[in-house]
Amino acid sequence: MDFLIVSLLNGLSYGLLLFMLSSGLTLILGMMGVLNFAHTSFYMLGAYFGYQISRWVGFWPALLIAPLVVGGIGALVERFGLRRMHRYGHVAELLFTFGLAFMIEEIVHLVWGRAPVEYRIPAALDRTLFSLFQFQYSAYRAFMMLVSLVMLAVLYFGLTRSRTGLIIQASLTHPQAVEALGHNVPRTFMLVFGGGSALAGLAGVIGGNAFITEPGMAAAVGSIVFVIVVVGGMGSLYGAFIGSLLIGVLQTFSAASDLSLRKLFELAGMHAALTGPTAELASVKLSQLAPILPYFLLVAMLILRPQGLMGIREEE
Amino acid sequence: MNKTSVHRAARAAALTLSFALPIVAMPASAHAETIKVAFVDALSGPMANVGETMLKNLQFAADQINAKGGVLGGKTIEIVPFDTKMSPKEATIALKQASDAKIHFMLHAISSSVASALLESVNRQNERYPDNRMLYLNYGSVDTSFTNAKCSFWFYRFAANSDMKTEAKVNEMAANKSIKKLFIIAQDFPTAHDAVQLSIDLLKKKRPDIEIVGTEFHPMGRVKDFTPYAGKIKSSVADTVIAASFGNDLSLLIRSGREIGLNVNYYTFYANGLGVPGAIGDAGVGKVKLITEWHNNAVPTENMERYYAGFKQKYPDPKDEFISFPGKLAIEMLAKAIDKANSTDPREVALALEGMKVTAETGEVTMRKEDHQASLPLFVATLDKKGAPGVRHDLDGSGYGFKNNVRIEPLMTALPTTCNMVRPVK
């Protein structure tokens, strides 16, 4: 029973972290139809800016400033780069963001070097918040979960209740009509891209000190974020939320388990006398596979329900 | 003449020049004055910073020898870098480039798969072209088979291999009576599985009372959140962990352990990797143990301190750390072998190198004749804060360094070999 609760808590906290990372990506994808390969690079930039600014003025100002800087960079990228690619179609936009990702990584190499940098958790949060069944939960992890939930709330209310949010939603399906009404649609897109990048940057500021800040960090999370966006449904914020939690819990439970095919057989009362490669295959534990289970889920989802959990079929 | 033909002519001229200039610009190589040694390793890709640091380590070692008069009566050792891009295929190309430049000595350390490819290529090249042979000096690969089943006359290893380090680690653990329950966690690839199995077998012999409460293999570089694994260790009530992972995986594991309140000792081989002590930080102080050929607080003699200070003076950036004592040994023993053979012919130098005994700063180092494995002292150390007693130096400016615990004599890790060395007649 305590295994269940502890693993659930761990899974939820990891899932909320993944949500912070993928919310911006799915928004941009839904609003603008652009799969931003440089999204995790903005995450990395957020972490590095968070590190640099914390060294100058401390963590709490960095928490505010770094995402804004990253958002600003995102807005500029949209205004001067992506917008010009728009007339050439989605593939051109994709390739542009792909190249951008490489460029950002090299710039990080030049400025901060290739080794990890020492971006530390602020002292105020570097302590245990509570203990459950002898497992300690750090205050910083609780802080990460809190920020993630606040992010979800702000996004939801911002998009559905505010005027800007309504304009954004309308621009998605009827850009000409919205423009005819006098709203600046290109500027709205710039805002969305910048906002999505700022979200990634915020995830970086918060995640960079918990997980190590180094130039490979963008590539390391790139694939899992893509999985969440596809599984949740491209463009759906709810989908990204559910997808992140699902994958977080799935990965945590499987990493904590010792199940293997062989064990399953044994539990069923069959003690198979396996030899050779079959024996090796049967002894592979679920915990060995845990980090790659999301990719199995990706493949299954694409086969069974390509629009994802909560995605809408694209009518192009 | 219209615009198009002018353009075409200009393009042709530019193309011709771009091919011709490099050939013209190549300086006449001063073969008479320098002995070239190829540095064939990862200078791009994820381990590029390690490769660049190793190059600096070796360059400094060569500088010291050149300052004292070089080899063969005044010739200087020149290190020429080639990039393996950490890929076996690219490494073979780099080796070919080094051979084409008439270089006969090669230094390499990063990646066992690259080492395997290089070893195969060197063996093949030396058999086919006896006039253009290459001597392969490895100062970092730990795959034990390179000095056992895959041993070669042309291959020398200056670092301790995996079995030697495991032997040292198990002996150290056996002497520690407070260890009762052990958890083993490693990255999921074949050499790691072998090393873990060896640890388990040796422990069964030396300390059958130690209970192994869990074994875990995780994919390399894929796990961001080690909390479930740390949680597993905690549930198992282990008091000691063999953490065989390296790089970020190791740092993240130890940090997760601290986050959930795991109170164990970790035995590692790679806690001194570039950037790792800083990444582990407070989480590992007093808990993380390292088995290594050298660390910067292991030998506080005047000679060693002077050497280390000299390196830090030439490369003042804290990220440029002196990390490879085996690399230093490789250069020094190569120089000695060249002088002893009074020649730069790879076969002569190889014959002079095997069986060589030197007194290094850490103690006596023997290049075993039977398998070309260096037998050398090892150290067990614990991570601590800079300034704590015994921790005069930290690593890469992180504020964390290692405090020496034990020195392990070469004899304790001199293991039997299955090598059947075939020596070329000429």
C-alpha cells in the first residue's frame, strides 16, 4: 500500500514536470501548426539564463527575468524567422526550428562550455518538507509541482476567459475574419510563440537545478516531450496534461517494479526451464525498460488512435 | 565576354585556388627535430570537453619531457590531434590520417567501442604494412579483454582495467565490516553486466555474509528522474550501493538519493569525471567513494604538488583539470622506451616498453610483459569539501574534492591473464 502511494506521488510530480515542458509546445502546435523542434532548446536557454542570472542577483529574480528573456527571444524568432518561413509551408518551418535547435546548442557550448554548470537549488527550498513512510519529500519538488499547477491554471483561464485568449482562439480557425475585425493577427501569433517559449524557459529555470544543466539537456528531453504531445493530442492543453501525468506515473511505477516475464510465469505457477536467448529476454525486468515505455506508448497511440487522447482530427 | 562567363571563370578560379592553397600552404614538416605522437580521440560530440582536457593533460606531460631535453639527444615530442568524433568508423579514418602523416605512436582513451575498432585497425595495418606500423597506447579504456582475449603486441594499457578496479573495490568492501546489505545499480550495457557479475562472484567468496538486496540496470543517459530507483534502494534497506554508472547518470542518482533521504555509501569508479563532483555536491560528501589510479590529494609530495601546480599555471581555467595520471605515465614511459631502444621504430620501442619498470609519483609502475597491462598502485578516496582535512585541492573549481583513504599496492591487483602474446619476429 505504501509502495502505491509513494510511487503515485513520485509519478505525479514527475508528470507535472513533464507538463511544464510540453505545455508550451502543444500550444504552439495547436495555435500555429508549427512543431517547434527548438522548444527544448528554449528550455535549455531558460536553465542557463536562470543559472547566470541567479549568480548575479539570486534565484527569485531569475525566476521572473529568465522566462521573460527567453520569451522575448522566442518572439523575435517568430517575427524575423518563422514568419518568413510561413509562406513556404510547414516543412520549411520545421526545418527552420530544427536548424535553430542546433544553433542554440552551439551558442551554449561557446558561452558556457560543454561541461555541466553548477546551478544549485536555492537554500530556502533545499530541505525536506515532509516524510511519508520513511521517504522524504523535498520542498523544492513541492515547489516544482506548485509552479506546474499554477501554470496550468493561468493558461486555462488566460485562454478561455481573457480577451487576448479569445482572440488567440479565434485566430486559430478564422484568421481572416479576426483580421477583418481589426485585430493584429500576426502580432497574436508572435505573442503565442513568445508565450510558449517563455513557458519552456520557466520549466528550464525550475528544472535546470534539479536535473543537471548541461548542453545535452535539450536533446535528452526532446523525445519525451514529443511523445507527450502526440499521446495527448497535438494542440490540446488538457491532452498534454493528461499525457504528462500518464507517462510520469507509468514510468515511475515501472521503474520501481521488479516484474519480468519470468516472474509473471512464476507467479502463475509455471516455472519454465528457459535457456539461451529466451531466458535472457524473459529475465529483462520492467524497471530496465521503464524509460523507454513512453515510446512503446507512442507507437501504440499512433496505430490505434493517431489523433491522440484528446486531439481533434485535422481538417486540412 | 558576358556576365555569365565571367561568373563561371571566377567560380572555376576560386575552386582551383581552394584546392591548391592548402597544398601550397602546408609547411615542410620538421621530421628531424620532432617525434610526432598522434592524439586520436573525441574532440567533438558529447565527450568533447573530456577529449580536450585529455589533450591538455598529455601536452603538459610532453612539455615536461621536452623541457628536460626531450628524447634521443634533443628531439622534442610533438602531439598531433585527430578527431574520432567518438565513432568507431570516424576513428578508423582518423587512424588512417595519422598513418598517412607517417606518425607511429597513437594515444587514445575514450570509448571502449572506439578502442575496439582502433585495436582491430592497428593489428591489421601492422600486419599488412610492416614499414608503416602504429603503436597503440591506451590510457583510459577499462575493457579487460583488451589485455586478455584480445591482447596484441602493439597494444599497451596504462590505466587499470575493469577487473583490477573491481578487485580493489571488493577487497576494500570486504575489509569494511559495517557493510551488511548491498544494492548494485549500473548502466545497461554488456561490459557493465560483466563487471557487476564479477563483483557479485568476488563478494560471495570474500564476504559471503553480505546480502545483495537488489540489482538494477538502467538505460544510459535516458533517465531524468532517478527518484524511483533511489526509492527502490531505500525500500531494500541497503547500507551500501555499488554505483557503476558514469557521468550525469551517477550525479543524478546520488542527488535523488539525498532528496529522498537515502543514507548509504556509494562505491564508484567514475565519481571524479569532469563536472561530476560539482554536480553531486553536498549530496555525496562523506558518502561517495572512488577507486582510481590517482587523484589530486592522493600524493602530497613536493614533486607531485609541483607538477600539479605547473599544470594549473599553464591552464588556469578551473575547468581544465589534470585528471589523467595514466596519460602522464603513457607519455613518460614512451619517452623512456624510445631512449632505451635508441630508435623510433615501433617494434623496437614496443620491445623496450614491455617489462619496463618505472618509479612514478604514486609508486612503482610495471608494464607487464605477458599482457601489456600496467600494474600500478590504486587509491580509495571519499568525496569531501575543499578545505576539509586532507582535501587541499578540489576538482574543476567545484569546491568538492577527494580525501584519500587507502593506497592499494600493485601486487594486490596483479591478476592472471589469458593473453597469448604473439610477438613479431621483425
